[in-house]
Amino acid sequence: MEFKHYEKPKTLSEAYRLLTEIPNSTIISGGTWLKMSNPSMDTLIDLEDLNLDQIEEKDQTIEIGALVKLHDYETHPAIMKIGGGFLSEGVTQILGVGFRNIATIGGSIAGKYPFSDVMTPLLTLKVDLIFYPEKKMTLEAYLNSKEKNLGILTQIIIHKEDGLGCFKKVAKSALEFATLNIAVFNQGKETRIALGARPQGPVLAHEAMTYLNSQDDISEAIISQTAQLVLDHIPFGDNYQASAEYRKELAKAYVKRGIKEVLVA
Ligand SMILES: Cc1cc2nc3c(=O)[nH]c(=O)nc-3n(C[C@H](O)[C@H](O)[C@H](O)COP(=O)(O)OP(=O)(O)OC[C@H]3O[C@@H](n4cnc5c(N)ncnc54)[C@H](O)[C@@H]3O)c2cc1C
């Protein structure tokens, strides 16, 4: 990574001014991805002094600053409680603790990495993202958005729901990106299913969810049909890790297992 200038603004408005006024400037959070992607930049804008590194639990929400380290996120009691700990499980599998003490939750979302083990379980919950200047959008709307300049991600807000979740990362080894990842969350009335690393980024399986959530009793046949609807409506692709056909086989097996884990258990 090469850069000519390094700035540590004291306010968000200053950070945003630098970002928008200096050509080829970029935000740095943990810098783990920036360092690896080796870009050449004019100015690095470090958000460290902006007090964005706190997790605050409120009655209805958990408010997570964008600069919260992945390890602080995965070990926070409020995060570990959601869905029985499936959010933490997604993060625990990303490299080692040393790495996760540097990488941030904001960098993990702002990067929109298609292989993300952070976003797939979050997508099954009600999650809002807050940007500076004033913008609020759901995680799903953000993932679908083609807008390039959303500003600075400042907060991730999880709306608390009681329920049970599960997360599965399928990877060739503990150090590799997911070949596929899957999250299922049930909050009583509704089950949500998300798949990522297809190799495209995480999506909710809306058709399968609508079908499953309209059933009174959950039988083996209904679970199989739900998995089939995932395969019929979610695109899977080939890359160096696996073929689309292999990913479909994984999705079929793990969607069924996930539903059983959160509904039948
Ligand atoms: C070797 C390696 C293996 C990895 N394996 C996995 C894996 O298996 N699963 C997984 O989920 N992830 C994996 N990751 C991704 C890892 O989690 C990311 O590197 C990390 O999340 C990025 O966080 P960061 O804080 O270091 O972001 P940075 O590197 O600082 O920034 C990443 C990008 O986001 C932008 N950005 C950062 N913060 C903000 C903000 N607040 N507002 C707007 N833009 C912002 C930056 O400008 C940059 O473009 C891996 C990364 C590496 C390097």
C-alpha cells in the first residue's frame, strides 16, 4: 500500500470533507484489506479519533460503532446472545484473534466482500446501516445498492429479536475464504435464510422464505421443497474454489440442516 498523506480528522465532517475534496483519498479502518489490495493513494483518512469504537446495548437495539474490532464484536455479550451466538460464529472463523483485533466491523461491511462471513448472518436480522452525511439504509438495501459514494459508515444497528440462528461456513481449510456460507434465523413467526460466497455476495432467499413461512407444520417434504426453491431462485457461479453445481449441492444440504437446527430442534 502506498500513500502520500495521512490524516486523522477529529470530526466526521472533517473526515467527509477530506474524502470528497481530495482526489484519490480513502478511508482506512483496520487497514487489513487495504494493505493486502495494495492500492496507491493520495491520502489515507484514519477514523480512529472519531469515537466509533463502542457497542451500546439499548432496550430494542444494539448499536455498533463502525470502528469496533471484529474480536470485540464477536465476544460482546449482547452479540453472543443474539440467535444463540450465530453472529459470533461467523466472525470467529475469520483467520486468528490477532487479525480480528485489527480488522473492524465497518471495514467488513463497507468492503462489500462477496465472501463475507460477517454479513451473511447479519442479513437474516433487521439491521440498519448509518452513514455520514445523514443516511440510513437496511443492510439488504445497501447490498443491492449500486451507489458508489454513500459516505462514511458510522454505525451498524441491530434490532433485537428473540430467536435461534445458525451459521455455516464451508471452506477448504480454516484459513480460506468460504466456498459457500449460509445463515438461517427463526424468530417464532418467521424464518429467514441467507446465502453468501456463491461466489457472489450474500442474499436473502425470499421465495424459499415466503414458502416456508406460509406453512403450518414443517415436514421433511416442506424442508426439501424450501431447499429446492433456494436452488431455483438464487444464482450460483463457478470460481477457482468450486463449480456452481458443487455449490448447489452444498446449499441443498446446508439449507435443510439449517432449517432443522432452528425450527425442529
Ligand atoms: C488474508 C485475508 C483473509 C480474509 N478472510 C476472510 C474470511 O474468511 N471471511 C471474511 O468475512 N472476511 C475475511 N477477510 C476480510 C477481512 O474481514 C477484512 O479484511 C476486514 O473486514 C476489513 O476490515 P478493515 O477494518 O481492516 O478494513 P480496511 O482494510 O481499513 O478497509 C476496507 C475497505 O472499506 C473501506 N472502509 C473501511 N471503513 C469504512 C467506513 N467506516 N466507511 C466507509 N468505508 C470504509 C476502506 O476505504 C476500504 O475500501 C480476510 C482478509 C484478509 C486480508
